[in-house]
Amino acid sequence: MALIVQKFGGTSLADIARIKAVTAIIKAEIANNNQVIVVASAMAGVTTQIIALCSELSGLNEHKAIAEYDSALCSGEIVSSSLLALSLQTEGIEARSVLAWQLPLITNSSYSKALVESVDINLLKECLEQGIVPVIAGFQGITKHMRSSTLGRNGSDTTAVIIASAMQAARCDIYTDVDGVFTADPRIIHDARKLDHISFEEMLAFASSGAKVLHPRSAEIAMRYNVEVRVLSSFNGENSIDQKQGTLITSQDKIMESRTITGITSNKNLLQLVMENALSDSRQICDALARHDIHIEFMNTNPLSFIIPLSDIERVEKIIAGMEGVIINTDISFVSIVGYGIKNDPGLVSEVLAKLFEAGIKVSMLQVSEIKISLLVNDKDTEKAVQVLSELVD
């Protein structure tokens, strides 16, 4: 008997029909003689609706406002976890919903992007000992001040991997509306291949470079605590529990085949903050961004510029209000090449730049690591760059 953590995303739980379909998947895993812990996201569209309602009432500019915002957002997962537990009960499976404060799952007070500090698993152990399937409301935590907090959009992935690590589960299955991790976005590259497996490091590079299939924080936690994760579709019915389904994210030493390039991904959700003044302004800007909890993706010194998430644009506009010589550029994207073989191919960067030059695509910034090459391009060239570079995928 193995312990499996199953996380179901919003599209998997979009309505009652989908909740019943997910119930069948959980039932099939139990019939396979495994123990199951479930993590539920909010039903599709619910979180977006709550965000819109909060934004109508408040500019969400103050810490106390963001705290209430998080309390409102938690309601989506409360509903979905309760509905899923009810559905399991109707199938004769003992189940109960579990909210963050009931564990508890303790976070810091960085509302809307809180970091997990600790998780108590005693309640989960008690449930399993009594034959009860715990259905955890994902995405949410509770602070030491007894305020609800959230882990950031798509934070239910993070909840699932943290629970899998704490419970020493055999595997964490992340159910989505796609069949796994592909060599490129199938909407751009129609013959993109599904990967049977990918290393933790490569998955983290994919996720942090714009691939939506897994939240970057969950990929980082999986790598840090060596939690095997499988990404797969809940739309394949009970057959989805077959371990041949989806993409397995595991340690590199368990992957036998060698690839130079695993895949290509892109991220348009960025903005560039360009400073026309002297370098002495860099510390002032960095301090201001840090105070507002804004993450710097990349920094260039000539001219001084910062790449940061597009979602922070309103806060950035307030920071630079009244400052001279500051430009916000949203017409950018990073296109990234990911693969373990990059570090062993010294001619690859030259080949990449040559292909993009031949295609008439201008590269304004280049970042190279052992397993990733990221290129800053105009967002109108993003799809073309992905198509050109996909020719290099093994």
C-alpha cells in the first residue's frame, strides 16, 4: 500500500459533472490498494470572480486590505473541498474536508504570496488511520496572528507538494487539463511531444520561465525534498491512475536517456523597468521594489533595467511616480531553452543566436545557466522564436 497525494485543479473541478469524474479517479486509486490525500483548488473561474469583486470595493493598497482580500480568496477552496468530500461520501468513501487552520498550515504574513513556515500532519495521520480520505483546501494557510493567507495564484500545487513531503508520500499527482509536460506549448508547436519524464531541475527551469503546467514554488519544493511529482490530465477518466500516463518529475539520476535540449517555453507576463539615470539609482530602486515585495527576475546595467512580473505593474507605477527618466516597457517576453545538455554544448548559444538572426528576431538580452538559455525579445516575436528554436529540440 502506497500513500498518494492527488491534487485537482480548477478545470478538473469546474462543475458537478467534473467533481463526479474526479471522484471516480480517487475511487480508482483507492481500489488500487493505495491511501489517498486529496488537495482541491477552487472551481474554475471562482478565484477570478472573487478578485474582481474585491477590486470593485478596494484599491488593495494597504496591508490590512490585502489581508481581507486573502480571506475572501480562501472561500473558493473551502467550497470545492467540501463539495468533493460530499461527492466521495455519496460513493461510500469516508471523507472530510480539511481547511488550513484545522491542520494548521502556518505561513508568514506576506498576504497573497505567503511562504509556508510549518505544517502539522497529525490530523491527516488520524484520518488515514480511521480510513478517512482528507480533502484539503489548497492555496491557503493561516498566520501566527490567526489571519487567513494565500500562497499565490496556483498555490494549490504548492500545498500538495508540501503535504506530500511532510507525509513522505510515494508520489504527488497533479491533475490538470493537459496530458503532461510538452517540449513546447502545443498551441504554438502543434507537433510538440509529451515528455514521459523530466528532471526536477529542468521542471523548475520550465516553470520559472513561463510554463503554466506547474507552479514554480511547487517545483522548487519537490526538488528540495525529493518528492516525485506526476503531471497528468483528469480528463482521461479512471485510466489516468495508470503510471504510464502524464509526465513524471524525478531526480536526474533516475533518468536514463540523455537529451541536449528538453524543450522551449516562453513568458510574456513580464515588464521591463528602464532607468535612464546613473547607476547610483539602482540601490534606491532595488530597496523600493523589495519593500513592496516585488521580485526582480533579471537586472541589466547598460542601460540600468529590471525585468519583473507584469502582475506588479500597478505597484511599480506608484513606486516610480514623480521619478524622471524611468520607462516601463511591457512589449517584452523571455523565450527560454531548457535542457541538461546545455552545459555540455559550448556552441549552442552561437547556434541559437544565428537561428534567431536569420529569422529577423532581435535579442536585447541574454541569460545563460547550466540548464537554461533565456532570451529577451519583443513580445510580437515570441511565437516565431519558439517555432524557430523548437527545431533544436532532441
